[in-house]
Amino acid sequence: MIRPLRLLRLWQFLGLLGVCVLIQQSLTPSPAVEVGLPGGDKLLHFSAYAFLMSWFGFIYLPGKTYLQIGAGLILMGITMEILQETTGYRSFERNDLICNLLGVVAGWFLARTRLSMALVHLEKALAHLER
């Protein structure tokens, strides 16, 4: 089930764009974003997957779709780690995989809060500005 969004295609496109950027950043020799903290890349893994899961949670209503999105993101995280090992310049890291999984779980919980109505409220505010 989908939330009542006028700009549904835009929100879906932006979510898929986020997935594409994550894939690109996962497979590039030197990612554009680096955190200058020890283990900072783990924070990036967690944040990226939490953001994507919650973003799609802003679009879709809780239920079977959440489980499918979460499973897809977890599968993507596993695939990215395996592909990194094959590049010769990146490596498979179990802790990255764990952070990806924890990010999806955190995003799943965030998407079940009132925050999940963010796009609905944004569209209402934009419609109000158009008047």
C-alpha cells in the first residue's frame, strides 16, 4: 500500500536515485564521502541503509511492502560487500555488513513512527504555498 502522495513518482525516483548512488559509492575505488573518525565508515554504512529504508517507509504504508523493501536492502548490502571483494581495490567486511543490517532495522523502526508522514506533510505545505 502506498501513502496518498501527489508527487509519488518523484519520491520513488529520488529513492531509487539514492539506491543508485549507494551502489556507485560502494563500488568506486575512493568514495566521495569519508568520515575522519575511527570506524567512521561504519557510521556511513548504517546511515545510508537507515536513510533508504526510512525514505521508502515515507512512501509506502507499513506491512508486507516494508518487509520486501527491508529484505531487498539487506540483500543489496550483502551483494555490495561480495562485489567489493571482487574489485581488487575494496574488501568484504563483516562489520560493514552488520552496520548495513542494523541501518535497515533502524530505518524500519523510524518508518513506523510519526516521522513516516514527512512527505505527506511536505506535500501539504507545498500545496498551501501554491495557493
